[in-house]
Amino acid sequence: MALILNLETATTNCSVCLSLNGKMVSIKENNTPSYSHAEQLHVFIKESMDESGYEMSDLDAVAVSMGPGSYTGLRIGVSAAKGLCFALDIPLISIATLKSLAGQLDVTKGDSIVSVLDARRMEVYSAVFDADLNQIRDTQAEIVDLESFQDYLSKSKIHFIGSGAEKIKQTLPNVNAEFYMDAVPSAKEMAKLTYEKYKKFEFEDVAYFEPYYLKDFLTTSTKKQ
């Protein structure tokens, strides 16, 4: 038996899912532009556990969405996951945010899925998957232009999913493309992926694990008056 607590905080959606052997037991989530993860995450964890009837001591692992995504959101999720793993002495599992996002779609064999999260200006974080969720192109931070994804658009139908899909649609109108612009990563799609990793003992080093930011975190300094 594998009772796993899944945490997704990489984007505006603060999401917590408790899963048993890859099946969802309970879920709590709230998608808001205000990024209220710091206030909501631990409340959602408690509510998910209370509703399920399980105790924290029953957990076999904690899983976290590893990014790319919001710097602050990722830090909050990873810090919470590592803290629970240390306290409960259980393993940590990480799941690529773009892969779990792609898992929201069930597409025809031969089609491709491109998970895209909005970044700065015309930039997106993206990864390409086949219909079985095998990653067929590495994760990239890239500027959207007329040449973007043409290798895939010329060969098959492409399903763009995520907050960056709007930039794609505006730049690359194409009959071979479908867009799911309102989709956000959720801990629900993590359940199956984390169970597969659990069975293979694919765990992270709790002490040294860091989120996958993909790009350096940038800050702006206040100008002197």
C-alpha cells in the first residue's frame, strides 16, 4: 500500500491531493492570481487528511511538483514537502510540473501534447510529450515566434495546454493545433505518476533536493530617491 500526499504549488493553483495506490482519496485546491500558497497550503494538507480519515503517521511518502514555475510557489511547496518528510521519516518524490499538466489530456495516438506555462513577456516554459506521456523534447524556456513548434505542427495534431497556450495561439494560428488555455497544474494528476515512482523507489535526497527553476530568479533593486 502507498498512501502519498501530493503537493502542487508551481503556479497560481494551490493544490493538495491524498492518493492511495495511485487513486485520489481527497483533494483540496484553490486557483487564485494572488498566490495565497503560504496561507493555504498547510490548511489544505490538514483538511485533506481530516476528510480522508487517515493520520499523518499513515503516510508512506510526500510528493511535490518540482517545476518549472513560480519561484516563490515552488519554494513554498518544496519546503513544506521536505519538512514533512524529515518529521515523518518518509521518502520524498518529485514530479515534473509540465508532465503532470500534460496528464490532464487524453489524446489520440500519434498526437503530441505541449505543456506551456507563461513566463516573462513572450517567453514560455514548455515540454513536448507523446500521447503516452513520454517526453519527446526536453524542457525549455523559450521565446514564442513564428518558428516555434513547427517541427511538430507539420507532422501531427498538437494540443497546447497551460497558461502559455494563449501566447502560442496569438502567434501560431494553425489548423493542427488545439488550445487549453485555462488549464493549471493540479495535484490530482500527480497521483498516478507518484505511485509509479514509489514502486520503483525513485526518491529524492531530502536534504539536498531543490526545485527545478529552469531560469535564475531575478530581482529588481529599488532606485534611490
